[in-house]
Amino acid sequence: MAKKQIEQTEIEAPYELPEGWKWCKLGDVCKFENGYAFKADKFSKTGIPVIRITNIKENEIDLSDCIHSGETNIDDKFLVRKGDLLIAMSGATTGKNGVYLSEEKVYLNQRVGNIKVIDNKILNDKFRNFYIQEKEQEILRNAYGGAQPNISSNKICEMLFPLPPTLEEQQRIVNRIETLFAKLDQAKEKAQNVVDTFETRKASILHKAFTGELTKKWRKGNGVGDDSWEEKKLEEISLKIGDGLHGTPIYAENGKFAFINGNNFSNDHIEIKSDTKYVDEDEYKKHFIELFVDKTVFVSINGTLGKTAFFNDEKVILGKSACYINVKNEFLSKHFLKIYFETKEFIDYANEKATGSTIKNLGLRAMRDLKINLPTLPEQTEIVRILDVILEKETKAKEAAETVLEQIDLLKKSILARAFRGEI
């Protein structure tokens, strides 16, 4: 049987196609089938799996968390077959799409569409898949509705489709895309591994630092014995340990003094956020703590346990989730203490001693009883110096990997855009 001839659609072309290519509508080469409105009261843990929008993940269909239906007499047109391309028709992820790669019998739920190739002698399945993938954001933009976007099957079928003249040309383009994507995926896997293992690497480095392994050579070169480390309670090496206001201050709309809690601590400094509340001068004078000095370390003891900051002359008052520690300079470096609060050892201790099921709260008694294995001050300074160098390198490596991940996604979009212009 001769293949159906697809006529050039009479439209204003978005861009010029290579010789032999034709502009048509997606509906000329694909048919669209909507899902079935299954009854919620018929869902169960057994029966035939039903694919919903949530099962479309990473351009594939994930059946691991499928619901099942016990309904019978469902029309076979709602069956999904291997190779079918499914697309989200509503919600914030309208346009999200994925290919069904399993042989398992499944049904298609409402709000999910199935874009099927009409004639495999005219259109390559994978060429269709990459085209819809490239149009994902455009489909979402073309959706109607406010809080709950929707797109109709008619609107998708009316989309312009650049059709190469032969299956061989389509397959060549598919092969080229897959080759380029495979190389990018390899790079993505390596970059993702750098990002995913950052915290593990950091925890390992900090463990070596606070067990003396990182400065073993330094001690030998400076005539310092391994037995110079001593275990001390935090209250022994601190002038004062306290927390903030147990209650709510009187806020002032035009106040100039910030009310700070543990979630305002970020990388050594106090971070003023959009929802930070302020008090006026009278309220500030009533609650401020005179002991805030250049040797003060702040640490979160509620919710975000272990987040830290230094006091840098900010005129603030503290909430109860913020603990302040004034270190004894002859025993303890504030920089050493700040980094110690980032260790797994401290976080484990804090979680063990904290009360509360949903929001963890670490009391001042637990902070005062905290035991720290303490080297000499010169060694503390050396540990901080080494960690600054190593952790800066690790952070830069993570940031570079994150940039690579962003670039890979952009490169894939660029490859797809060029593919459907006939440029690869």
C-alpha cells in the first residue's frame, strides 16, 4: 500500500526549511487520544495500572507509584502500548511528556494525552518524540487558564510540524541527536556526581580536621605532640552562652532594628530577609544584649540546627532560636568554633539532644555541656587556614559542576531547535 502524501500546509512559515522538507500540522501525521475518566472509588492497590501526569518523569513513564483500577469493560483505545508518547494536558507541568517503554498492560488516565503516529512509513516515532520534547515549553505557554493551565488536543494537533522528506533523513537526524545527547548525558552524570557528593566530601574533610589528621604534619614540624589535644566543655572555654528573647517583641512598621532568629544566619554573616521583622529604638534598648562583641559566635539552636554567623556591629535583637557564644580568646578561636558547628559530629549531637518532633530545639544546657576536642590555639589557626583553602576549592568545583548542568540543559534545547531546522 502506497504511503499517504502529506501536502504542504499553506501558512506563513516560522522559518525556512531545507529543500524537500514540508510544513504540515502535527495532526496530519499524528492522531491524538485522550485518557479515560476513571472513577476514584474504583482505584485500588491491585488491578491494571493507570498512568497519570505524575508518572511522566524525565521524558519516560515511571510506573513505580502507579494507582490501579478495578474497573472492567474499558475500551481498548485507552490502552497504552510500548512506544506511545504521552503528554500532560493540564496543571503546572502542561506539556511534560514521556515515552512508554514497557510491555506491561496499562491504561491512560484523563488529563493525559497519547500522541500516536498515523503512518510509520511517513513519520519516525523518535523524530516525533524529540519534536514534542523541543516544544514542551511552547505548549505550556500556549495553555489557557490561570492557576490551572490546560491545553486542548485540537491546539496540539494544530501545531506546525517540519516534516523531512524521507524516513532515512528523519532517522539520520534522530541518530545525530541521540549521539550528541549521549555525550552530554555522560558529562551530566559526572557533573551531577560532583554536586551530589559535595556534602559527603565536606563532612569527610571536616572529620579529618577535627580529629587531628589534617594537621598531623604541622604538629610534627612544629614540635607539638599528638597528646596536645584536650576535650573541653563549651562552657569551660566560653565567657558567656545565652539565647534570645523567649516571646515576641513589639514590631514597628518603620523600625530600624532587626529581630533575628537562627534562619537569618548564613555563611558567617547575618542575612536580612524579606520577611524579617523590625522594632523601634525603645524596643531595641529593652531587649538588646550588651555582650555582643567581636568574639561572639551565633548559632541556630532551633529548626536549622548549626547555621552560624559572627557578630559584626549589627544593631539587632535575638529570638530564642538563636544562641550566642562569647569565646575565651586564650582557649578558643571563634573561626574554629564556627567551622566546628558545621561538622557531622555537632549536628548528630544536636539532633540527639534536641527536643521536639517536627521542629528540633536544642537547649542551652546541651550547648554548655557540648564537648569539643580542642587543639592549641596555633593549631586551631592552622586548621582554619587549611580548611579555608580546601573548602573554597570544593565549593568552586561544585559551583562549576552546577554551571555545567545548566549549560547541558541549554545545549540540549539548542540541539533540538537546530534539528528541526535541518541544521544538524
